[in-house]
Amino acid sequence: MYNNAFNAKDWWKMGEDRFESLELSETAQQQWAQAIEFFKYYDKDMSGDIDREEFKPVYKSLVEAGHKLGTFDQAMTTLDESRDGRISLNEYITWLVNIRVLPL
């Protein structure tokens, strides 16, 4: 479905220059910061990742905002690249970029 052209894990490894490498507008930077804060808000147990239950309100919010994500199970399958039943911040950001919710 998505070609995973962007990989947040690799991007994060770039160090302090990672945000400069994206060359984002101020608005886009705010969108990225908001996406990260949104993830942290729903990480109720503060484990650094979110499980299926924690992802449900995230999915619902994105669908209500008009994003075409397919079914909940399709989104989970696409998101959970490691197949461990949990969504890491890297998986989440990669997914948001690849479905064009976050600009690059």
C-alpha cells in the first residue's frame, strides 16, 4: 500500500541535523511537533509505544479529520511493521509521512 519512502528510524539517527534535513516550513514543523505530542498523549502507560487500545482514539481522530485510512485493522497492519502488536513512535511518524498526513 505504501512504499515506505520515508523511515523515521533512519531519520532520527541523523542526530541534531535531522530537522534541518527536512527543510520544513514553520507550519510543517508545528504539525510534526503536534503529531509527536499526540502520540505521547495516547501513550497512557508511558511505555514509548502504543498498543491497539491506545491507538483506537488516534485512528478515530484521524478518520474524523477526513483522512482515508482504510479499516482499523488495515491501519494497524500497515503501522505495526515489527508485528509485535505495538506501535513505536518511529512506526507512527513513518506511517503519517507515507500516508501524507505529515509533510516532508
